[in-house]
Amino acid sequence: MTDALSGKKILVTGPTGQVAEPITRALARDNDVWGVARFSDPAARERLDALGVHCVALDLATGEFDALPDDFDYVLNLAVVRGGDGDWDRDLAANAEATGLLMAHCRRATAFLQCSSTAVYQHQGPEHPLRETDPLGDNHRVMMPTYSIAKISAEVVARLGARQWNLPTTIARLNVPYGDNGGWPAWHLEFMLHGMPIQLHPEQPNRFNPIHEDDIIRQIPRLLEIASVPATIVNWAGPVSSIEEWCTYLGELTGLEPEFVVTDATIGSVTTDNTRMHELVGEARVGWRDGIRRMVEARHPELLGARR
């Protein structure tokens, strides 16, 4: 899945995260991969050490990179802080300032991938597929007070860094990542398993564009290839589905009944127009039903045998 990246020296930030760990594992097969994180979980670090990943423990927001080389071919900035407590200083430093400090340190790289989020868009409702040129806004405040603004800030810093250091950059706005390593649908499965209600926004259906980790891994080389100065900005998403659809399908697979509760205390639809992505990167190949089924097989195989 990563045939285009072989023999390269690659830095991955946040390599123990839900999105980054499968990418790191895949890249480590044929490349010299370095991972930067705080590594507060020793077991997570041990998993990467076993794959030959060079793990460096540091806080990106400090800018103290003495232990980190600066001769990487590619940099994948996948680290993220999703503060739920409204600590703006910490979250802006960890997401935005850290991006600039990292780009300055790795300015000699061939390409820099900044993983952003479709949380940067102004909410438009379930019937409007969001394009890269649509207005930005504080989309996720109801759930994560600093997240959307911190992601927008990080994009601005990445745009500046591309121009300041002539560093080819891609800013990829990720929708709902999921797969064997987890994701939002996996949380919904856990809610169903424990009899907990799943929140729906009043504007129904609650549509998103889930993208499977296999597609995320497969598209990394192309996302790096299209990096440019000024930065390339592109949606990073799969086929459209909805919370209602994938939870109902989870019920069909497992025999569990989803319980929904309608509330304003959750985000509304964030569905994307993937035209630019398809032109520049290609289409996602894993259909959401196939991806959801595989997720259940990987995380709760016993539930498939229990379905009615």
C-alpha cells in the first residue's frame, strides 16, 4: 500500500494515535521511520520500537529538537491535541505553534504533510458538500471548544511555513477516519455494546464521509507528491454515509440495537465535496459497509457470531 515510499527517511508526529499508528506501521516496513511524541504510554512505544521505528520523546510545542535529526525526506505532522477543557494557550501552542517550529526544523524536507480536519469548515448542514473554498468556522465548539480554531490556526502556520522556507506542503482536511485501530464508528459500537445512547444533531440525517485507514495509508504517497508552494489544500474523505446508517448497519452485523438521542450538544453534518481530492489524489476504495464490517471483525469478532 506504500509502494511509492521506499528507502526514505520519514518523520511521523503523534505515531501512537488512532490515525498515525497504522500509517507508521505501514511505512516502517520499507523506510527509515522516526516517531515523535511524548510517549506517556510505554506499551505504545514498545509496539513501535519492535517495528524498528526510532522513537524520540519530546513535546513539539517547546521547539527543543536537539534529539531530532533535520534531514528527513518527508514529514507527516499527524499529532493533535483535542483539549476539551478550553485551555487555549496549551492547544494553540500544541497544534499551531508546534507546526511552525517543526517546519522550521525540517525545512530541508522534500515535502511536508499537515493533517488538518474538516472541523475547520463553517457548518452548512447535511445537504451541502463542503469544498476547499467554502467558509471556515468554529464547527466543533459544542464538543471540543478549541479544536476547530486550533486546526484553522495550524493551517495558517503551515501555509506560512511553506512560503517562508520554500517547503512543499499539503494540507489535508481529514473527515471521519476509522478502521481496525478505532475511530468514531468504533466508539458508537462501544456505546451500543454498553447500552449507551448515541447523539444525533437535530438536522438529520447526520452525514459525514468516513475514510478507512487502508485508504488513508494508500493515499499518503500521493498527498506528499502533490505538495507545493503555496501549500496544496485538499479534502481527505471517503464515500458519504451517516451516523444513522452506520449504526443501523452495526446493529445488523451484531444484533445490538442502537439507541439514538437528539441533542444540540453534538456536531452537525460535515460532508465534503471530494472532486478536488479525486483529481489530485484519487478515490477512496473501501466502501463504508465493508470497512465497518472489517472494523467489527478486528475489534469485536465475538459480536458477529452473536447477531440474530
